[in-house]
Amino acid sequence: METRELRYFVAVAEELHFGRAAQRLGIAQPPLSRAIRHLERRLGAALLTRTSRAVALTDAGAVLLREARAALDAVEAAERRTRRAARAAPGRPGVALATKAGASGALLARLLDAYAAEPDAVAVDLLLCGIGEQERMLRDGRADVALLHLPYDGTAGLDTEELCTEGQVVVLPAGHPLTDRSEVQTAEVSELPGLPLPRWPGPDGSYPDGPGPQARDHTQLFQLIALGRTCWIAPESCRDQLREDLATVPVPDAPPVTTVIAWPPHSRSRAVAALVRAATRV
């Protein structure tokens, strides 16, 4: 299969509409339809069901959509990593580390210090990103290694090492009645009047429906909490960066959060290997 065919199929599978997919791809609809039919004939499988009113994925189409996304990500990652290697100083390629801005701050500082002490350490390009973006950056080649947080980030198809596991707390406006408590339950947090949980953007940048305010990063989120517009359940290490107008209460029944360092399984970078070793030590 050609990457062009995979891009065509992914567009149709995501839009479930040939006209919108063609517009997204910048091509006419007839050649797009012919390309999908040709792909189905070559694979010997129906990928889509088509009626005059709707387009839907078959079981085989759902498999190809998942695999095609991974294949296109791998191609894009190869292009990006090759270009970065070409720009690097001869024999001294840097390493790009993606991490969620404001998360695991103390761990990140120890990790960078430990790696810098390595005799063969190279420059670390630190990519501070929004909620959930570090996984995507790792998969598409913008990053060589990333700090991810389970169970919120996905690690399927990546190699990982666990670094630490911690409980969670609810972040509230200072002076809120719940701040006098020693602990609260997740059910209580989800039902707090006037403090709906925030809504984070999905992989496509859109926000799910719900009563909570939209949030893009920690700075914006903490201001919304201080203004009494929302609350947030977060790893207990978030206390290291809290403002004076915020307070936390443990939430013992919230799932623990495990921070892992992740990298592509095909990576042969000595810099990535040294960074992972430094991370496991600290």
C-alpha cells in the first residue's frame, strides 16, 4: 500500500463522508472514490459500507484505520527525526524530551541534572506541551523521549520504564469548606456545586461537552480554580507549584498516577538510552 492511499482512506474513515474528505485532502471526489475502491479490491475486503445517506466503517475498515494511523505516524516521525539529525552538529545529535508543562517538576529537574552529569551527555531540547500532547509528539517524531502519566496517557507500542507512582488530590480555591477535611471522595468532587471539573481538548483539539470550563494549560486552570469556576483532581506532586490562593485535599479513592519515561521501541539513540538510565536512577 502507498502512503497516499492510506491518507485518503484515513480522511474518509474520519469524516465518514466522501465530499468532506475530498475537500480536506484538496482533491476532487471521483478520484478519491476510485482510490478507495482500488484499495478494497487489492485487500480483498470491504472497508466501508456506503448508502445514499451514510458511510460507515466495516470491521476490516476499523482495523485498517488503526493500523493506517500508526503507519502514517511512523512515516511522519521518520521524516522529522531525519531532518533533526541533519541539522544537528556532526557526531553530537541532541535529544528532544517532551513533558507536560507544570507536571513532574521536581522529578524533571533531578532527571536533567543527573543526565547532564553523564560524560557523553548531549543537549536536551525540552518540549513543554499541553495536556496529553507529549504522547502525540513522541509518536509523530517531534520528540525522542517523553514523560507520560498513566492511566491518562497511552503507551501502546512504546517502550517504557516506570519512574514513580503517587496518589491524587483535589485542587480547590483556598478557603473552600472542603479544605478543612482530611480527605474527600471522587463522588463528592464530581458533585461539588459551582465547581464543575474542567474540560480538556481531545487529540483533534475539540472539547467534550459538559458544564465545566475549557482548560488548555495549568496556568489557565489554576486561575479558573482561584476564581471559583472549577476544581481539579491531580497528582499530589502538583502541590509543588500551587499558588497561595489554592489548596489541596487528598482523594484516596482516585486512581494512582504512574509517571513513566517512554520512547519508540525501534530507537537506537545512545542519548535516549543514557537519558532513560538517568531517569531510572533518580
